[in-house]
Amino acid sequence: MSSTSEPKIWQKWRSEFPVTETYVYMNHAGVAPLSRRVRDAMVGFIDDATFHGAVYADDWAETAEACRLAAAQLINADATEIAFMKNTTQGILIAANGIDWQAGENVVTTAVEFPANVYPWWRLKERYGVDTRMVPERGGRICIEDIASAIDERTRVLTISHVEFASGFRNDIAALGQLCRERDIWFVVDAIQGLGVVEVDVKACNIDILAADGHKWLLAPEGAAIFYCADEKRDQLINTNIGWASVVNPRDFLNYDLTQKPDATRFEEGSYNSVGLYGLKAAIDLLQDIGIRSIETRVLELTAQLIAGLEAKGYRVITPKRDTERAGIVIFGSEQYTPTELYEMLYAENIITAERGSGVRVSPHFYNTASEIDRLLQVLPEP
């Protein structure tokens, strides 16, 4: 689908995504399609490995380090603070399992987190006697005062999503980070629903640990995730998964030495998902070429148009409407149609969304167009 009325800058970037030739794709909060440059980067690696084996493995290592630097720049971190994971969950597990827990301590989170940010903390109850306190949302929002009220002198961690997957609410991680700094507790952020569509500054927000897989708003393949651990917190974290690649001089294979690497690569226990890192590097480069601030402005414009159109048709919008309280997710529902019925109506017209909870989740990215938003609204029946 073309949109010749769109500014030329967005037409240019839209051509990077072949998915637009078939679908109105608005499920970036689920699994995003790949761009041409990401596909080309991954195919380049596959061709290299196919025709040359590991002859040029030094190039693979150089790309991994270039990807590490790009990821660090994306979140205003140092390269020494970045490790690569297979998914967001692995990063959260490193945090949950690595803190030196004492019985009677607690973790504070919300009652609407994706399970990846729940089960690793719940498991601490039977292992260490650590409680998890689940703060409920109010009116689709997580209130900072409710978080603060749940924290006491035995709280060791606040862990939260930057953007909540089931409501689209964007938590104020700067304010929450300041709260954690004042209370001297760990601040752990699941950034998968924000990174790539809104700015994230780990230093300004006092984030201790951040994890985000690449397959949503970063527009990268699955299985290539970013993990951040602040330099000053690294040695306080017990590394429970030390592998051959975690130690100094990892390729001196028979000179066994358990001394861990001095940076975040100590958490990378084995070989990389090299093809995934080639894709992740190309994806981050694309986002940086456009600029995260420009992407955020663009996506907020598209979602504001969507929200206004949904309300004009009489649909119930679950996602908060203020720009500062949302990112790329809009969830809506109807009293007359189930989420499944609405999802299937849209799917029948090649409009790709997702069912989540009591509504349909729409999550456009920068290359989507105003005309595609109009098309979605046209397909929806009067509720």
C-alpha cells in the first residue's frame, strides 16, 4: 500500500519494509517484520557461513562489538555495560538470581506485568523466602504513589516494564529511578515495549539493569536481546551462569581460570547468536539514522489519530491518552463485539493487530501511515 500524501521522509523509510506491500502491519508490540537492511545483513552472514565456514569469524566478532557499541549509544550506556542475551527473560533472570537475597526481603512490581517479569521473582519465595508485592493499576495507570507505598525497609528491587503490554501505559521510569536511588534499591526495567519507539536514558533514569529483546520496536530478529548492567552494580551481582565465555582469556581453553571478565560480557556464557547480532546491529543503525525522537513524535501522532478515530466511532479506548503516558500501543474494546471478533474482522482485511486481555492491541511503527490508520477505522463496524 502506498501513501503518497505522506511526507517524503516517511515514504523513504516505508520502502525499507516489504511487509507493507501485503499488510497493514500494526503488531510491533508482538513480533515486528524485518526491514530490507536487516534481512540483507542476516543473509550476508548466512552466505559467509555457508560458503566459508568460520574462515572469517573475526568479522563476526567485529560486528558483535559494533553492535554492542550501537546498543550502548541507543540507551546512553557505556559498551562495558552491555551484554547480549537470547531474550528479555534471560536478562531478568540474571537480575533475579544474582542478587544476594536474605529471607524476609521483598520485590515490588505491578499486577499487570508480562509473565517474563513475574515468574523469575515469584520463584524467589520458595528459594529464599523473598516476597513479591504486586501493585495494581488504577484506571489503566500505575501510580507512583502506589509504588512508593509498597516499598519498605526490606525492599531490595523495584522491577517494572517501561511500557505495559496490556494497557500501553508508559511508566515514568525517570521518577521511579529517582525513587529507587533515594531508597537505595535495585531498579530493573523490562524495556521491550519501549526501546526503539521512545527514548531511554539509563543514566538519567538511574536504571541498574535493563533487558529488551530485539523483535518488537527495535525491528530486529527474535533471539537477539540487549542486557544492561550499570558498571557500579556489576560486582554486586552474583553471576549464576558462568560459562567458558564468561572468564578472562576464554580461548586459552586448557588454562582453566575462573576469573570473570571485568565488564558485562561476563554474563555472556557461551557463543553468540551471530546471525541475530548482524540483524540487531542493522536494526539499531536504521533507528539511529532516523532518530528516536523523530520516531517517537511520528508514532505518537499516528496513535493520537487512532485514539481520536476510535472514540469518534464509539469504541472504548483502554490506553491512557496523554502523550507522556503512552508510547506505541493502543488497546480498545467494544461492548458489542469480542476482541476475537474485532481482531478477525481486521485480519480478514490484512490488517494485523493482536488480541490482548479485554481488547484489541494496535501497535503501529514509524513507517505506518495516516491512511492505514484511516483504513483500520473504516473496517471497524459501529460498536
